[in-house]
Amino acid sequence: MRSWTIVGTTFAALLIAGARVPASAQQPASQGQATSRTGWVFNVAPYLWLPTVNTTLDYNLPPGLGGRLPTDASTGPGSYLSHLNFAAMVAADARNGRFSLLTDFMYTNFSATDSHIRSVDFTGLPSIPISRSLETSTGTTFKASIWTLAGGYSVLQGDWGNLDVIAGFRLLDMNARTNFSLALTLTGPRGNGATFGGIGSVSGTRDIWNGIGGLRGRILLGNTRFFIPYYVDIGAGGSQLTWQISSGLGYQFRWAALSANYRYLSFVQGGNSVVRQITMGGPMLMASFSF
């Protein structure tokens, strides 16, 4: 609850500050809108995203055992007050004519998320399923930073809106830890007396870099101040696949733009990655200020 109070207060303060921007300010471009203003135009867009987060983790078993520990963890807006420790989210861009540079950064720190250890996979042996009834207590804490940086070029623009092509990279930096209390104990296959079960924890860290390409822009709705922002990208590299899509409805004030969107982001990894998959999807409120 504390973290959302900080985010909400910051968001409101920026809205109030935006009301003081002169009426002659150009339309913000951080939601994809090209501008006819010459020279550089800079935009900052704080946002509030409330996604449902689903993560599939694949930890290494503790030393001496050998193998993997597939684990699912999830959380959503309904449990943020008790599970979210901190979050920060902001986008920005700079535009000069048809050229632009954009960035997006978000950091989240969740704890005590709903978790399930699916199985214990000792190396060279059949997988041993773990029933939820044997998990007397299991919770996951994960810290994730997601940073996108890309360059763009407006290939189409007019009274209807604009279309930019973009190319760049996205980084997922994730640290996960799962604490467990299991009503079973399994002896490892190496004959060294190592066991798994009871009360313990496993953890893992992974940095994942991906190249991305995509499209972004706005579609203006007639002579009104309303517009449809859109963004889509897809890429690979450290991931087998990562992709993102966002769209919604916005309103252009004389001093800023405000939009309500739905955003979905996905990472899919290879076989031995600590982070096998993470998906984040949910509503997002964004305010964009130009200077």
C-alpha cells in the first residue's frame, strides 16, 4: 500500500505540474504522436500499470542434489496491497522531425506471491510431481527491472495521425527467491546423503537482452481531441521470443495528453533458464508532458 501511495502521489503531482505548461506547448510525442515543431521536442510520461503477472521459474536444485525445480508464481491487482513492496514506471522520448528516440523503464518488487513447486527433477531420473497438498507454505519474492530503448522514424503522418517504425533492445533483469515448507523429504540420487524437502529456499538471477522491432503511433479521431495510441514490438536474442502490445483511448489537452490503455508483455525462454516464461497484462494509465 505504501508503494502505491508513492506512485499515485507522484502521478498526481505531475498532472498538476502539467497544468502549468503554457498553452503554446506542442502535442506530446511520448505516446507516438509526431509533431511539426522544429528542433528537438522532449516528452516525459509517468504511468501506472496494474498487470496480472504469471511467471514460470526453473531453479537449480540446492548443491549436492543435481537437477531442476520447476516453479510457478503469480500475482495480480487484487493482491497488490499485501504483495507489492515497491514499483516505479516511466516512459520518455525525444523527437526531431521524423526521427525519435524512446525509452521505457519499470521496476517492480513483489513478495509472498502465490507459488507452486510443480516437481522435483533430479538429473537423469523421471520427474517427481509435487502436490499442492504437500506444500504447507510456499511463497516467492521477485524483483524485476524492464528497460526498453529504441530509435524511431515516422514513415507515415498526416491529419489522420502517424505511423513510426522502431528498432532497439529490451532488457529483463530478474531476481527470484522461493521459500518453501514441504511435508516430504526426498533423498538425492548421488549417494551423498543430500536431501530436498522440509523448510528451505531456492533462488536465481538472470539478465536477458533482446533486440526488438515494431510500430507505434496515434490515430486521431476526426476533429475531436480524442485519439487511439498504439504500440507493438517483437524480438528475440536472450529469449526465444519477446513481444509487447498496447493500445487504448487518449485525450489531448492543451498542456498534456492522458490515455487509458491495455498493455501485454511476454518473455519466453529456453530450456535451462531460471526464468522460463513471464507474462504481464493489465490496464495502464499514462500522462504525457512535453517541453
